Amino acid sequence: MTVPSFAEVNRIGSPAVLRELVRRDDLPDDQRWWSAVISVGQTGLLGAESGRPDAEEWASVLVEALDAAAQRPAFGLVGTVHRRMMACIAAMRYFGERAGDPARDPELVLRHFTTAIGGTPEAYLDRYREVLARTLVEFDRARTGGGDMREVSRARSWLASTRMALGQMCAELAPRVTDGPLRDEAVAWCAVLPQIDAVREAAKASRQTPPAPS
């Protein structure tokens, strides 16, 4: 069976068909194609706003599609981490929480997210600091013709997407986490947000400070 084209993906109207598609092992590593898959899933989920009867199934399929896209180099974590958080929060808002559901169990959603971006708040903050510093150096090199702006763009996307996902997690998912130890973990993750702001401000200040006279 041939893989549906970009145009054919956009015409998929059944969550069961999309689920079967994203489970195949012969799918292309093409960002535009995966963007179409995710767009179809998002449209189905948002049908909850108008009472679409299969919107709940679309929520599950969308999250599965995002997890599949995250494994593709053309999309990866950067292209999915914030979208997945938004999809899960929307699913819980529309249809309520459901234990054991990857899209609607707050604890499962939190665990998936934290594993994806580093495992611990300390590890994520360390990586954020390192990526930011490396990006600034590469950007300066690129301005003089020696750096790689594609690498700068990828790094900036990682910084932005993970930071936005963390912010949304803290605003809308963390209040739903009621388990004691896991609740404490969510609080620890949210404490990283002001630390990220401090890291960014320090980096900005260091670039504005003139060098000391020799």
C-alpha cells in the first residue's frame, strides 16, 4: 500500500484512518507531510468546540501522531513538545481527565513531558544554559561568516519550544496533579521558570557589558 500524499493526508476525515496511518513503519521523514498529519488531528480535536461526535477519539489519535512525529528527524521534539502539551490540556478541558490515558491522565502527561526534556529540573536547566551559551557563540560566529545559522535556528527552536511547553505545563497541567510526590516534582519543575529568566537576563547583560580595559 502506498503512503498517502500530502494532499491525501489533508483529506483524511476519520480518526481510525489516521491512527492506522501513523502506526505504519514506512512513513516519510518529511516535515511538510507530518505537519499535515498533525494539522488533521488538531482540526479533529478542535471539533469538540462544535460538538463533533468523534472529537474525543481525535484527541487520542493526535497525541499518538505527535509521538510518532517526535521520532522523525524532520520534526523531532522541537516540533512536538509544545503541541503535545497543548493537545493534552485541551483534551482534558473538553473531555475531562481519565486515568491511564496518555492524552488525559495528568500524571502520565507530566511524566512524558519531563522525560522528554531532560528527566529532572536540574538537568533541563543545565542543558538550557549550555544550549543558550552555545547558540550565542555560534550566532556571533555566523555574523562574521564562520558559523552555521541553521544550527542557531535549531537551537533557538529548542529553547523556545521547551520553555513554552514548560510554561503551559505550570499554568494548566500542574494544578491537575494531586499525587503528593508527583505534585512536589511539578512544583520543582515550575521553579525552573524564573531561573530560566535569570539565565537569559544574565546572558543578555553579558553581551551588553563593554569589555574591561586592558
